[in-house]
Amino acid sequence: MEESEYNERLKKIETDFEQSKKQLYLDYGMSNAIFNKGDIIKDSRWVMLIERITVSKSFGLPQPVYTGTQLKKDLSPRLDRASASIYGNNCELVKSAPTINPTS
């Protein structure tokens, strides 16, 4: 085996390892998401409509990050369409997203 072949194979192993770790972070974080897109949730700062769910590993174990539009008390969007993010599940469900019945 030549040194160049060794370096290529090592680089591939390292790349595959990093991709596998990233997928594990994503799988773990998403498996802990208890809310869905379209749900309305609130924490101590704001009420928001979830438009996207991602994963963050900033605070130890990977956790879900809910991002969406901030809502007013009457659950209508704010005029400035400000967005917000809530990390983890330290919030409560205000209203579930409407479910669509595929048989209708």
C-alpha cells in the first residue's frame, strides 16, 4: 500500500465517521421532538406557530429546535411577522395542528 492510498482511505473513514455522527445527532434530536409543524406552543417568552423543526447540539445532547412565527395573545400572527425559536421541550402545547383525514 502506498502512502497516498493510505491517506485517501483514512480520509474516507474520517468523512464517513463524521457523517454518521451527524446523522446520529439528527436522529436523536428529532426522536425527542414532541411537537409537530403547525402546532402552536408557548414558553416564558412568546407564543409561536411551528413552521420548522431542526436539531441543535449546543447544550449537550442534541435537542429539537422549534422555529416559527410569533403570535399575539389571540393567536394571530404579529404584524411584523417576527420569528422565534424554542430550544428543547421546555414549553407547552397551546393548540395542535389540524389533522388531515386522508379518507375524506
